[in-house]
Amino acid sequence: MKMSYNIYMEKLLNHKTIEEEVIVEQEISKSKFLTYLAPIASEDEAKEYLREVKRLHPKATHHCSAYVVGDIERSNDDGEPASSAGLPMLQTLRGNELDGVIAVVVRYYGGIKLGVGGLIRAYSSSVTQAIDHATILVPLLMSRVKLTFPYEHINAVETLCEGVSEIVDREYDDLVHYTIRIQNLEDIDDLSDFTQGSATQELLAQNVEYIKEG
């Protein structure tokens, strides 16, 4: 049985995300940089999150942002020199292979100008610091498969499935029907041998799930 995921699912499998919001702070040349990093599921969520951060910090000098969600990538310098804030933030998200994530860096100006190079370093390091404190989630492609076989092979099928899949449903009529949740379909390639060629398998669905990195 072959995996049959689409282009969107393939993109998800090549990118990580984060489990929950992270907020970190650093001070550079008397300017305070507050970084908010959060998971998002859509561009609308990203925009709403940015609005909320702005509401929390109405007196901040800048609210720079960057986010990646699916095929959408956006960045905003919010008054900083062009490409000195939002773009390096976006590049940091890309460099860490993140998707479904927004970064907002709130700056309270401290009176000392950093220059374009200093701003790039400040904004990119702020996002890096937040990522370092985040719980990173990595994607797995999981499949739901229906196995159908005669009663006499129940023990053999359960032996095959043990340790490589989870049996999530059992049905009994003239035959036995197990629905399993499995990561590697190759792990049940021996189903026919285990059941003397009497079993069938049907791929019901595939979806991307996330687990903690490491």
C-alpha cells in the first residue's frame, strides 16, 4: 500500500510548528525588544494576534511582524527602515523551517540608534531567542487503515500490529474488521503472509499530526 498525500500535506511534512505562545524580552542599547511567538492556523488569526499585541502595547515605538502559514508569508517593518525588521524576522522563521507561526517584536526605543545592520541583528536575534524557548513540534504522516480477515487470524493480526500501530476500532460480522492508526504502512506489508493471503486492507484516511521534537 502506497502513501497518497497531496502537495499541501507534503509541505506540512517539511515544516515544523510550535506548541504554544512564547514571550521573551531582551535589551539592546537601551531599547527594549519584547518578542511574541505564537501558533496560527490562518492569515486571519495572524492579523488578529498582531492587533492584540498592539492593544497590549499602545505606547511602543514599533510593532514589527512576520508570519508563515501555508503558502502565505508576510512581514512588516512598522516604521523601521525598509527590510531591517520584518524581513529578517521572516527569514529567521524560514531558516528554522517553521510554518503556522507568527512573530511580533515590540520595540520601546531607548534613545540610541542601532543602524540598519544593528536593527537586523536585533530583530533576528529576538525571534531566534523566542524560538529557542519554544516547544517545537515536528510533523508525522499518520494513516488509518481498515484490515479485514477471517476469525482464525485474529492472533496473527494482533501480533503484526503490536508495537507498530494502534487498533482504534474492532467490528465483527462474518469477518473481523480492525481499523488501525499507523505511521509506516510498510510495517504491515506482511499482512498477507500472516493470514495466508486471506486478509485485505483499505486506506481510509491520512493526516498530519505533530509530536514534540526530540
